[in-house]
Amino acid sequence: MCCLIMTIAFFGPRLGFLFYWLTSPERVSAAFNSLLWPVVGVIFVPWTTLVYTVVYRGGITGIDWVWIALALVVDLVTWGGSGSRRRQVPGYPGRAP
């Protein structure tokens, strides 16, 4: 069950962005000037890229910045929490006795 949740958490925003890109390519093109930024964004900060694209409607103002900041926090927590429990895995090198 845990692997399923982690798989959904990992691929969810990436698949969501891909679906959004396929259904509304003009909105993704309006949010990004080149292909480089959305690709790099989906690789490293997928939640932030997805939220930025969804809230971008000719510009980012007001509450849009709050949504983008929350998505960035989710991305940072995902990156930071990825290796925090490794020492608790039996047989994993570096586990404290």
C-alpha cells in the first residue's frame, strides 16, 4: 500500500501536467516561453510547475502567489523527506544498532 501511495505521489503531478498540456496546450504555451522551463519544472518541482500553469491566466497576482508558494513547499517537503527514514530500514547501510 505504501508503494502505491508513493508511486501516485511521484507520478501524480507529472501525469497531471502532461494531461493538462495535452488538453490545453495554449495555456501552457502562454505560461512558458520555451519548452525548457516546463520540462525542467516537471522533473524537479512538478507540483509548482503544475500549479503555476493552472493559475497563470495572463499573469500571476494576489492569491496566485500563495498557491505557488504552497506547491513549492510541497515539492521541498517531498525532496527533504525522501531519505529521512533510511536508517530505520533493517539491513540498510548506516543503520544505528
